[in-house]
Amino acid sequence: MTLPSPFWGDTTTTLYQGDSLRILQALPTASVDAVVTDPPYSSGGMTMSARQAPTSSKYVLTGTKVQRPEFCGDNRDQRSFTLWASLWLAECLRVTRPGGVLLSFIDWRQLPSMTDAVQVGGWIWRGIVPWDKTEGVRPQMGFFRAQCEYVLTASNGPMGDQARTRRVCMPGCFRESVHSREKLHITGKPVELMKRLLDILPSGSTVLDPFAGSGTTLVAARAMGMHSIGVEMSDEYASIARDRLAGTAPTTAAAAQV
Ligand SMILES: C[S@@+](CC[C@H](N)C(=O)[O-])C[C@H]1O[C@@H](n2cnc3c(N)ncnc32)[C@H](O)[C@@H]1O
């Protein structure tokens, strides 16, 4: 299988547009140090109507003024999500060097499916690091605020290669709020959070994000002096990621306020 031409690239960053499973199959074995990603969660996919709902109705608060494009691949039920995730996670394992790490976001609803898929894919599941989004998220009166998402951590076999791992003790949880101004994707992650997670790797490492969205992982990797490879299926988000990496993307506040 041959790699398609990149959608965009420079000396440190390569962005492909297409289905990550196909592009992963064409990437060389043991060619990256880490997979750091945020797949479509397919949360709420228990019923037919929930699976068909647009991503904005699942992940955007009613009354939110900023409009961002819909994204794809968020329509699976839990069984097919687990099966699909195990396919791309197995390819990610092959593409990652022995001892390399996986950091993958997920929410509480899909956490059990994702921990299964990671292990079916052949990774050693190592734990869960909560991302505390702070009190800025939607309150639930009479119940607990859904304030956290989770970063599932895993490795490709033992993590013995000390020369390629930073000898630091990473935090066990991260508190970082979402800044609407820098958020260019419906479920975009804060750049600062991604930089703090990438701090597990030495500069010069190569990071792969098979679900790049608006390119936040790639932007953070570049800021940390790392190489990165991203894949995004949606034309619109691939273009947003490209413009962001090229330094020509407007901020959400300037571009998308309605
Ligand atoms: C949760 S979002 C990632 C958001 C990203 N972390 C950011 O900060 O912008 C997941 C992305 O994966 C993309 N996607 C879904 N299925 C895909 C596939 N099979 N191959 C590549 N990208 C896919 C979606 O279009 C969406 O933009």
C-alpha cells in the first residue's frame, strides 16, 4: 500500500487527508515514538436517532454562539466502536516503535469500550489520566458536573528505552480549561493541555495523531520541537488544520461568531 501525497507538510509536520485506517496501513513499521490522539467518541450511540444526530447536537451546549463544522465518524454503537477502535489501534501499534506510548482521549461513556479496544489492539494498558476541564463546563443540577475527560495511557511492550523517554514523573491528572478563542473544532482540545501531555517525550520525537481534527496535537508538537504526522478525514477540518499550521487560520472568535 502506498501513501497518498500529503495534504500539507513542511520539514517537521505532515498532514494527510483521508481515512486514518487506510493511511495507517501505508505508514512504515516502528516509525513513530508516540500516538497522541482524540478519536470520535461516538458517545450517545446507543439508539438509532442518537447515532444519526449531528455532532453539534451531541457536543455543543444549547445557546452556544460560535458555530464550528460538523465532524465525521461519530455514528457507531458501542460494539462497532470497540471493533473499529481495535483495528486502528492495532495499526498504530505496528507504526509505533517498541516501548513507544499511546495517549488517547475518551469520555466516561466510552471508557470501557476503549480500554477493551486498546488491549485487543495489542497495547499494554497502563492507566487513565483525568483531564479536569474545570468548573467552566455544563452544570448538572442535582448531580455531579461532567467535568472530566480521560487520557488512556498505554505502551507498545515494556517501556525500557530510557534514551527515548524523558526521565520525569508526569502528573497523574491535568487541570486545564477550554478557551473558546483558540478552539477551532467542536471537540477541540486546548493547545496547552496537549503540550503538557507531550512533555513525556524528548524534543525531536515523532508523534502521530490519526484523528487530527483542527490539528491541535500537531500545533503542540511543533511548539515542543517535535515532528508530527496527522490524518483527518473531513475536508473542512483538514483545511482548518492546514491553515492553522501554516499560521493563516483566523481564531474562532474572529472567524466563526454568528
Ligand atoms: C474528536 S475530533 C479531534 C479533535 C482534535 N483533537 C482537535 O483538537 O481539533 C476527531 C476527528 O477525527 C475525524 N475522523 C473521524 N473518522 C475518521 C477517520 N476514519 N479517519 C480520519 N479522521 C477521522 C473527525 O472528522 C474529527 O475531526
